[in-house]
Amino acid sequence: MRDNGQPIISIDHVSMRFNLAKEKHESLKEYFIALLHGGVRFDEFFALSDVSLDIMPGDFYGLIGLNGSGKSTLLKIISGVYKPSSGKVTVRGTIAPLIELGAGFDMDLTARENIYLNGTVLGYTPKYIDSKFEDIVEFSELRDFLDVPLKNYSSGMVARLAFAVATMTKPDILIADEILSVGDFLFQQKCEKRMAELMSGGTTVILVSHSIEQIERMCNKVAWLDHGHLRRNGPTAEVTTEYRHFEKKDSIPADRETSN
Amino acid sequence: MQTIKNYFAGFWRYRYLLQNLITRDFKLKYRRSVLGVAWSILNPLLTCLVMFLVFDAIVRGLRGEGIPNFAAFLLIGQLLFNFFRESTSMAMESVLKNAPLLRKVYIPKYIFPMEKVCFALVNCLFSFIALIIVLVITRTPVTFATAWMALYPLIMLFFFGLGIGLILSALYVFVRDIMHIWEVFCTLLSYASAIFYDPDMMVESVQRLIHINPLYWYITAFRSCVIWGEGLTVSMLVVCFFCAALSMVLGIVVFKKNQDKFVLYM
């Protein structure tokens, strides 16, 4: 799989269209009232328009762009949460998604119970989690709090646990959405180290970050999204230099469509 | 064919998640209660006692004379109906309730309604202990040769509830009114399911109405096996299976058609 020069993720002319929630009809009554008032209107907004990108095995890809440029949407399409409105994404390998840490946690359960729950959310077997349990506890440094319900944890502690669970395995692809902004600086260093370790084991990483320094330090390639358009894509230094000189007035407006 | 195979492979991969979610629900349901799991048995027992007192003592005329082993008759109707009500109403909310998770990680979405129906089944199985207690106390004769056949209507009811749960959970994402409508509809259904009366005592037109209610068939088939010692008739076999199959097919079609849109509405 790694030898034949095939990209591990191919993003092929992907667009993602959202109905803007100007009028969201959550009950029949609201819907019918809207119908009587001259039809239900849909304002369509393209979070991504015609994005094509190939990610090769072993790449450390950075995604940059202003708020609302479609970075998270792209990550969610890659990890299978969203289905693109058009275009196709092919993923050749297993994905460990780190999109907002602790998504699968239940705050009423203890850390021990959550490790198993979240592990199975990611599709691992209990036996496998058993074998990784010590590593997780070790990495998260939460041994003394294993049997405390998560609602009594600080947000940094939750993040530590979640990062440890998500990286318990060696996935082919690791998707990280601004996760490194949580936790203290020592833990951030630890996370970066773990990600570098995974990379040396052949894992492909996609990282979203607002810290250009961090991107420059860690990534070998960068894709720059601007209102859903792929603006630049290539080796880190080239893209980030241009990104630093970017001004708001230069940005490409997002595609829109209005229909009745 | 290949997609069906993929579907099962996906399900197999997430079987532990299903198991973990059921355990979680069970733990959280009884956390901080002194009697804990005992409530699974006590609750139907006490509810049944209340209903028994009401229907046996106060309005005896309404249910008609001559239902033998009324306590067991009542409890079976009550337990099975509760199983159905619980599984469908919990399944309905399950997809939306797990929105935070579904927005971030890919999980087959049907896991959630399925988990709720399984959880309701576990609860129902626990409450069968209450049924056994009532059968013993009231010295209701149980024919073991037919009693095991009660598994058939129970399993079919599981699939009937699962199919409807899938439909409701999909609709609920788009239109929240469904919850209120379903609640009222369930109340209506409970009176039409012959839980506390003998349907044969009713006027013909009412009887016909009761007979088109699938729940009546599941409950009656179960009673027939456990307390009447008559086993299953052909029409029971057919109706129980047909309703379950129809509900599952509709459920899968509706759910599959809409599941990609869920994330956009949550």
C-alpha cells in the first residue's frame, strides 16, 4: 500500500454545501407558517468548493486558513462524519480522529469506564484496550484519578485522557484539529513528541492549527483554505510565507446560492 | 450483496461499542439508588399491583368477568407493552442525543437506536423475574411444554420495535413534534392492546379495531404460551412475523435514506 506511490488520501473535487440556518424549521408548525409566508427558502452556502488534494503516506500535512475557511469541514469529510455534497474522498487506511477531544466521553462515568467506552467508539476490541491500558494511564498521568467520574476532572485532564486514548494505536492516519492548544506546555510537548513518534512509524498526520510557528515546526506540506477554496498547497515554507503576508481584502468570497 | 456484507462487517466491528453502551445505560440508570437493580423487578411488580387493585376491585365490571389468572394476564400485557413503549421512545431520541458524538467521529448511526432497543429488552428480561414471582404467588398453572414458545413473540416484538425505533429516530432529527405525537399515540395504543380487558367481551367493531393492532397479537401470543398453555396458532406465527418484517424493512429503508443528512440537522 505504501510502496506503489498511491496517495493515502485522495480528495477529488469535493464540495460541501450547507443550508444556512436562517430559518430552521424544527417543528411542523414553524414549517407550515414558513410555507404560507411565501415558500421555504434555502440559502445555500459552500463550506468547501471544488477542493482537490492528494496526501501521500508519511506526509505531515498542515491545514491553515482563517476562521470559517472550511478546515474542520474538510477534516470531518475525511474522517467520514460528513458526506460531501459532490466529489469523492478515498481513504486507504485506518483513521484515528482527534476532532475535538473527548467526543465519546460520558461525563458521568469514571476515567476507567471511559477508556473502554471511547476505545470501542473508535472501533477497538476490549481485549486490545486491555493490552494498552497501562500505556494510556501512563501517558495521561492520571493514575490517581482513574475511578473518579469525569465531571470532576479539569478540562486539561480530560484532554490528556482523550489524547492518550486516541493515540493508543498506530493508526495509518491521525487527524488532529487544534487539539494541541489544550493542556499545559509540558503536555503539549509530550503530544508533539508522540505525534513525531507515530510519524516515524509511518503514520500520516493532518494537523489544523492557528499557530504558524507550530505548523512550520512540524509539517512538511501545507494546504491553505480560504472560504472553502483551496488557495495554495505545497511545501511548508512557500505556503506559510505567503500566508503571513495575506490580508483580509485579498480573500476569495465563499460561493453561495439562493433558491426558493 | 457486497454492501450487505460490508454492513455486517461494520456491525461486527462495533459490537463491543453496543455492549459498552448498554452497560453504561444500565449503570447510570441505577447509580445513586439504594435498591439499584432490584427496581427493575420492583417497579413492574408495584405498577402491576396498582393496576390489579384498580381493575380488580374498583371497576370489575369494565374488564368483564372471567379472565382467569388476572394478575398474570395483566402483568404480561403491561410488561410487553412497556417494552415496546420504552424501546421506541428511547430509540427515537437516541440519534439526536448522541449528536455531539456523531458530529465528531464516524460511527454507524443505527448503533444508537439499536442500543436503546437492546437496553429495553434487557430491562424487560429483568422484569420477567417479577412475572415469575406473580405466577408463583397466584399459583397460576404454567405449561412448560408451551411456555418456551413465548420467546417467539418476544423476539418478533424486539424487531417490530427496532424497525419503528429506526423510523422514529430518523424523523425525530428533522421534526421534533414526533415525540409528542408518539407519546399520545402510545397512550391510545395501550388502551387498544387488551392489556387489562378481554377483547372478546367487546362489541364486534371494537374487536376488529383491536385485531389490527400488532401489539395485541404479540401480547396475546405470549399469554397463550405462558398462562393458557395453548402455544402458538398459525395466525399468531404469521402476524407476529409479518409485522416485524414489515417494520424492519421500512425502518432500514427510511433510516438509510436519511442518515447522511442527520449531521446537517443536529
